[in-house]
Amino acid sequence: MWTNFFKLRLFCCLLAVLMVAALVVNITQVEYLDHETISATFIDSSGQFISSQATGISRNPYCGYEHQTLSSWERIEEDNLLAALQWQVPDVGLVPFVKSTDPASSYFVILNSAAYFRVGSQLEVLVHVQDFQGKPKKYGGDYLQARIHSPKLQAGAVGRVVDYQNGFYKVFFTLLWPGRVRVSISLVHPSEGIRVLQHLQEEKPDRVYFKSLFRSGIISETTECNVCLPGSLPLCNFTDLYTGEPWFCFKPKKLPCSSRINHFKGGYLKGLLTDADSAFFQSGVNIKMPINSSGPDWVTVISRGMKAIDNLELSQDSGTFPSGYFYKDQWRPRKFKMRQFNDPDNITECLQRKVVYLFGDSTIRQWFEYLTTFVPDLVEFNLGSPKNVGPFLAVDQKHNILLKYRCHGPPIRFTTVFSSELHYVANELNGIVGGKNTVVAIAIWSHFSTFPLEVYIRRLRNIRRAVVQLLDRSPKTVVVIRTANAQELGPEVSLFNSDWYNFQLDVVLRRMFSGVGVYLVDAWEMTLAHYLPHKLHPDEVIVKNQLDMFLSYVCPLET
């Protein structure tokens, strides 16, 4: 009897051991499969499934962002974004200036030349880049911008550039209006300069530094702040409790962290480049310089009839490029009919009984300034806020309109922002009830250009989550995102706010908010397509078209 009992106990123990072993194996396999899925399944910019090993995806170690706690889906999405933004610059070692891309020696030709084209036709242009010795380059990686335009018609549209990685580029345009249409190609940065910008993005993300003032009584101290700070000195941790957005300042020697008064831009690091690298960033030589045509730089386009043109504009799907074009200084989106709000009364009628929230940087503050200047009944209420910083508030009591502007949370390069006014957009969105009379517009990009992309992706992930929750509880809320825009560039500005950096941010923003239920105001294409010089804060005619598009989402044409 005791022998049988002992055998039974032994059998049970062995069974338990086997079950534990099987469980461990299963967990290991699940973790292995999950790891394989994360590291191997995402889509590159051409839409092909590839693996991170094949593309060499690596995460920037800045601030421990490679150790973020992400869900499997978030990890795959981030891999996908980083893969799509890998700029193909070959490792050719140190390149002397004379062997770098020379826009004056480079040229383009129109490939499918014809006596005339019809509206809606495709135009193909071949660009061949050469160095300062007049020799053809054998590799790609240059950053080009391309547009077609008709100055007399105040018309313009952007083109899509394809890099063949051998010194040749092809540019594709859709001809969208009749008349004489010119082609313009510009070299924004040579590939050799792009390599320098990549190095700065990866190795010098703190090249813009920030500071905060701490004060208690008559004692005050100023310390440096950033997304993360190197070294072993004591820190004040101002990481946001709700979003987890990291922000730190060096701890004052005599004051507690709770005595922080404000936040402001400290400045820009100097001496970032060697003399050899500086040669790749010269105004009038290789920054935003035109590339000339070796033959005709224009084509003649004939009309298909206004009805056919309207159908061409309105029958495009969401992946259509370009998203719109200028004609007679008016932006014409290709997905819907945009209204023209040329009279203040039109804007008042649209915004009547509405609360409008504007969140973000100074490029959306322009919207607040335009509306309060153009609409007489919309009167700004003096909150005593610092100039160009905010928050700002405007009211039209007669028509029950409330307009608010608030800047986004750090990093932000404004002069002085009180600590109590450092609000994150996601937290602000979580405090909005929403509804059919609520409108939200967001622009957040320029102040993230110096950081690795993971920093920007994290910020947008938090904002997107809050937007989704807002639309879930109040589906009739209108949410509009203003994209990045091109700007003027010089040798110094290029190192901090290059169009190449902002192009990356623009791609990330579009992909992360695709399918979320928000509307886009395509400031990127607007600034590239227009004839006016690029500016961080575009001229009024461009801002007016941005507002027309924004208001057309709020008050669309009845069809």
C-alpha cells in the first residue's frame, strides 16, 4: 500500500515538473515569436514588406529611448516609420568639397517632351548631378525640391523626386492647369551635407539648449534643462505624470526643484562643424540653389474643359500626390472643394457659437493673429501673457465665438514661458468635452527638428491617443492638423531647422495621423508650391489659404 502511494506521489511530482517545463518552453516561444514579429515585420516606403535586419534599423540611444516600454503594435509602427525615413546616403568616406554636388554644374532635362500636354498628364524630368569639377556623381542622397509653376497665373504645384542612387534623379509632376508651365528644381543640400545633418541629429541632439529660473525670496538660480541631461549631477525631474513626457533640469545648488519659475531657450551651440564640413553649407553655393535645364524648361498644357478639370480635382483618393496646387493665388485641394473666406462676415458666420482651440508652435499662432486682425468682432482679451508666447484669448460676444491659443509643452524655443503655462497638448485635449461646436487645430513640429525622431514619435503618439479619445466621446468634434512647412535656410539655420529635418517630421506626422479621423492643412505643399520665398512664418497670402482650408473643414460646402 505504501509502495503504491509512493509511486503515485513520484508520478505527480514528475507530471508537475513536465508541466512547468512545457509552460516555460511555450512562454519562450511566444516571446521569441513576438520578438521576431517586431524585428521583422513592417513596410518600407515603397510598400514592400522587409525586415529590420535587412534595413539595419537601429534605435537612437538618446535618453534611453531605445528602452521605451512600447506595445508590440507601437514597436512595429516605430520600426516602420524609422525604416521609411532611412535616407540612402552611401558611406563613401571623407569627400572633399570639390567632389560634392555642385548645383551650377548639374542639370535637368524634360524626358517626355511633346508639342503640348493635356491637363492631367504626367510630366517626367531627369536630373543629373555633377561635382565642382564638372564630373558626374556616381551616388545619390542629395535633397532636392521640385515644382512646376506659371508666374502669370500665380499657379504652382510640387513634384515627387525619386533617387536612383547613381547620380540620377527622376521627378514626376501632374500637370493641373492649362498654359505655359515651367519646371524648377533646387538643391536644398548635397548628399555630403545630409551626412553631416544625420550625424548632428544622432550625436548632437542637445545643440539647442534650454534653461529655467528657480527663485525663492531673494535667492535665484538658473540651470540648464532638456529632454535628458548628461553627467552625474543631481537633477530635477519634471517628467509629465500623465503623458510620461520626459523633461529634466540640473538641480539648483541652494533651491528646491519646486521653486522653478519659468522656461526659456538658452541658445544654440557653436562650433558644431569642422572647416571641411562647413564647406557643404554655403549660401549662394549649395543651400537651396537652382539646378538649370540643359534644354527647354517649360511645356505647353491645353485644357480638357472645366468639367473635366473639376472631375480630375475631386476624384482623387487619399494617396494622391500632390494634394493640391495654387491657381490665381488660391489653393485648390484635389480631394474637396475649398471655400474662399474673403469677407470677415463669412468667417463669423462659420465660427458662430463655436469654441476654437489652437495648440502648438508659432506657426499656428499665426492663425490666431490673422483671425483677430481680419475679423473686427473677434476682440483679443488681454491676459497679460508675454508677447509671442501666450496663452491668448479672443472673444466675439455678439456671435458667441471663443478663440484660444496655447503653446505646446517643452521642448519649445520661446523666450520665456512661465512654468505654470507649460501644458502638454495631450493633457489639454483630455480636458476638452468636445461636440459639434468644438474645433481643435494643432501644429507641432519646428521645435523638434534637432532631436532624434523617437522623441517626436513619442510626442505624437501621446497626442494621437488623446485625439482618438476625444473623437470617441465626441465624434462631431472637428480636429485639424497643420503640417510642417519649408523655410529660409542659411549655413547656421540649416544645422538646426533644415527643411530636411522638417521633411522627416512631416512624413512622421502624416503617417501617424492617417486614418485617425482628423483633417490635414498641407502647409508643406503650400509653401513649396507658392512663388514667394520660403519662410518659417509664411506670408499672409499663404496663411490666408491655410485658414480657408481650415474653415472649409469646419464649414464645408453643402453638396
